[in-house]
Amino acid sequence: MSVCSLLSNIVCLQIVIYKNADMLKNITLSFSLLLLSGGLTVLQSQDLNWYTIEEALELSASEPRMMVIDVYTDWCGWCKRMDAATFSDSAVAAVLGQYFYPVKLNAEGKKDIVLGDRTYKFVDNGRRGYHELAAAVTNGRLSYPTVSVLDKQGRLVNVKAGYQGPDQFSQFLEFYRTEAYKTQSWEDYSAL
């Protein structure tokens, strides 16, 4: 819950209190629960510094790290949920920020992206187009959200389509942070 929606709920709650003074005890209890649930969410969220692919590659030249690319679209509801629930989770944000370069890539972005001697462009194919770089980092499987992982040399090592909650995504990050992916499959690792 954002601070703005929390404040909006407080204002609405104060109006109800004045209209129904005899229900003050019930409202106070509801308000306390609202603050606890919403307040804890606000306190637990951590800002994550997202990079463009160009920024991440530049940083990786001097401090090599794996990249985690969140491939999303503006209209994707599950992408928004993953932003709100998974990427804002303090444990997920801490691991992403410390051990990886987190990259946001709009799969329908119109801006050209130049990497080395290659220029990736938006491809207009009628109703909705796609960005060539999104197609490249998802192995041509344009499904959203998709998380792609690049190793420290910039090679694509995994593409995982679909929503992942904080616990599931934390395990996914650990698989790569500990470099377990070099010796075992995701299926074997996640079964432990």
C-alpha cells in the first residue's frame, strides 16, 4: 500500500468517525489494523536501483556481475504485480542490488538500443510491436513478465517466464548468486 493511498484511507476514516461517533471503538481497531498492514508494507519495501542494459554493461566492465533483466510491458498486470510484491520486497531488493545488475526492459519500447556494433530496434507488427532486444533476451518467447539472467560475460544463461512471488524469486536469485547453475539444473536445485 502506498503512502498516498494510506493517507487517503486515513482521511476517509476520519470522516466516518465524525459521522458515527458511537462506532469509534470498531473504527479505531480497523484503523490500527490498516496501519499495521499498510505501514509494514511501506517499511519493508526497499528502493531498487534499476539500470538500462547500456548502464549495466558499462558498470559490468569495471565490476563484473550477473544481470537480471525484467522484461515487461506497460499493459501487463502480472508485471505490475511483480513490481509491487516481488521487486519491492526488502530481501529481494537487497540481493538484487548487492549481487546483480537489475535491468528493466520494456518489451514494447520504441527507443533504439545500441550494444557494441548492433542496433536493436522496435519492430512494428500491427497492433502491438516488440523490441528486438526483448526478443533476443527471451529467446524469441515474448511472454510477460519474463526474467532473463545474463552471466558476468553477458551471455544469456536462463529465461524464466511468468510471475514469481518474493519467496520463489529469492530462491531463483540464490541459484545464480551461489553459481549453483554451473553444476546442477534449476529443477534439481529448486527441489531441495
